[in-house]
Amino acid sequence: MKRLKSFSYFEPDTVTEAIKILAEQGSKAYPLAGGTDLLVRMKQGEITPTALVNLKRIKGLDQIKKESEKGISIGALTSISAIENSPLIQSSHPVMVEAAGVLGSPSIRNLGTLGGNIGRASPASDMAPSLIVLQARVMIEGLNSKRELDIENFFLGPGATTLSPGDLITSFFLPKMGPNSAAVYLKLGRREGPDCALVGVAVLLALSGKNDEVRETRVALSAVTPVPLRAKKTEAVLLSGPLNEDRIREAARVAAEESSPITDIRATNSYRKEMVMVLTFRAVSKALTLTEKGDTRK
């Protein structure tokens, strides 16, 4: 572990104050939320911030709220454990509960936040695939503007996002899921518990109610491309006719082709591709079963 270099420390009370400090301090100023990733990277010498801006004193950024009948809003400082244990999210978007429940250890989930997890832009994020298939939008505030961005357009590369110096994620909006729909997230790690994903697959299916034809679908992969990936070729297969076993297997094969995993000390490229195929088949099959049973848990 390397010795930490000195840095400035700030505790703003408002979003406006935090944004101003981040903009003034420049590109090496980092917002501090849960700190589960940031502090580890600092200790390892991976990053050397000149300033940390603690967001914990800002009120209102850790709320989970129903936005009329359109969907729900999740504040950027909402902990992963709060998502995992939220009755509102369980009833409206249960796939988020699934994803939160397999992210790290209980202590990490208690400290880590949704904004921190997504802002880190890790290719192996557990939360990003579910947000992508749910068509979530990211709410961002900067020095002179506010904007909304589709989550799948937020990531530019490993550790890189569309955020500029001074920008802050303030919340996420999840549109209401449609009728006869269900979403599933499956993760493969080297062991149960805190290990990050070797492969992650999220699938959303909405059936037309006629011969198991798919009205709408989205598939997202993590840990197998430089950014969490919307697998559009896989979606096209699922939309091309009645959803029988052969079509699901073909979609799983195409998902493996769409992935471009690396080989590292944790797993080989070929193993990850095989697991993309296995998890996609299982996730689509599970989502289909849920929609057929009417168990969309909304």
C-alpha cells in the first residue's frame, strides 16, 4: 500500500455548493459518497486526488420516491442495501433488488451508493445492466445546467463517463414497467459473496399475450465488454418470432458473439463467452416463466 498524498477536503451542504467546489478544484477533485471503491483506489495509488468533496451532508440525495404513475426516482446517495431492502423497488422493479443483493458483501452494500457504483463506470458493474434494460435515465447537474441522459449513453469506457468536471449525478429515474413484462439479472463470480462479476446478464421481456411473441425486450451484459453493453443483436433474435427453446438458444449464442471479453487471471475469454451464452439462456427462460405466470412482481 502506497502512502497517501495530501489533499483538500470539503463537506458542502448543498448540491450547488458541491458542484462549485468540484469545478473550482478541477479534474483531480473527486466526489466522495460511500467510498468503498474510491478509498481503495487511493490506497493502492491508482488515483491521487487533490481534493475530496464529501456529499454525505447534502440532504435529499438518498431518497427513493414514486413519481406519480410514471415510475420511481432513486437518489444518487441511496445505498445499495437500501435498494436491496426497499418494498417500493421490490414491487415496481424487482430486478434492481436482485442486482443489489449480489453486489459485494453486506458491509459494502451498506456503504456503497448507486451514484458511486454507476459513476465509477466499471465494466463489471452489477447495477448497470439492470438499469439499462429498465431504460433508466441519469439526472446530472453541472455549473450552469441540468440534464437527463439515457443510462446506456452514460458510459464512454472503463472508468470514463460523460461527466465533466463539476458535474454530479443527483438521481436515477426508472420508468414504470409495462404489462406482461419481467426482468431478471444473473451474475457469475468465482465464488459467492463479494467477488465482482465474471459475467453479468440482465434481460427484460414483455409479451404480447399471443403465442409467446415478444412485444419488447432488452438485454444487457457486463464484465465482457469495455462498457456495460446493450446487446441489440440478441434482442433482434428474441423479437423475430414466438419465443420457443430454439429461439432462446439462438439468442444466447448471439449474445456470446456480441461480447468481447478479455482473458485475465480470473477467467479466459472463451470461458466468459461460454458463460454469457449459459446465463443469457437462463435469464431469458426465467423472465419468460415469470411473464407466463403473471409473476412480474410489480
